[in-house]
Amino acid sequence: MIQWVLQQVLARAEARIGVRLDYARQIARTDLGLMLRYGKIFGFLDPNRKVPAAAYHVARLRGAISADCGTCVEAEINLAKAAGLSPEVIGAALRADHAGLGEDLAAVARLADAVVRDRVDAPEDRERVRRAFGEAGLIELSYAMTGAALLPGVKRAMGYATVCSLDTLRKLA
């Protein structure tokens, strides 16, 4: 019975994000305790309560791109679309086109790239993000960018990650 419920929850999640969660299904089949721990990751990532949707999804897109997992980036594109982001903003985030994002969103993208992709500090961008969105916003964006990079690592370790083709993903935007 528990397995059936888990599979239904995963099916709803797949419908929401528009990609298969085969690795999550494997976790659920393997061990309920591990699945419950996996579920806690989403409490860490969601919901978006402290910043505008555009800032949140730019952070998540750049975080997922840094981890080079095509289905994860595809899911983030789908979530950004569902949140109402324009194709132009999504495309600019995918290309790291800072001019196309505007100053506040560009600071979010640069901070995400520095922290998650390059693993360096970006004090000027952090301060810009803090001024634009406040301390709580900075914290929520840090969760968004690092959390979006965490899941591809789990998938890659389990053998489920797919390599990004940003040209293909840009077409989805």
C-alpha cells in the first residue's frame, strides 16, 4: 500500500515538472526511509516565499545548469514556465545573458554561477542580491541555487543523470 501511494505521489510530481523521476522511483522501491530523507530535500527547495518568481527560477536554472543534468534543467525550465516567467527571461538565464536579465536577476545568475559552478565567492553580487531582495531573499536564493545543483548529483551517483544539451533546452524555453 505504501509503495502504491509513493508511486502516485511521484506520478503527480512528474506531471508537475514534466520529466520522469526514474531515480526517485528506484529510491522508493529500495527503501522507504531513504525515500523519506529524499523527500526532505524538497522541503528545503520549495516553496518560493521570499523573492519574486523570476529571481527564484533564475537561481534554480543556473544551479541546475552548473550540475550539467539535462533532465534537471528541463524540469527547471518547465517550473519556470509554470511560474509565469517569459521565454525571454528563461532564455537569458539559460545563456547567462546578463544584459537580457536586468541588473537584479543578473546578480542572482552571477552569484549562482560563482557559488555553485565555480565554487568561489562573489561579494559584489551577493550585496546586490541582498539589497534587491533582503537577507531572507538572499537565504532563499542560496537554497534555490544550491538545491537545484544537489539533485543532479544524486541522480549522477545513481546512474540516472543525462548530459545537458543547452541548445536543445533553449528550444524548450
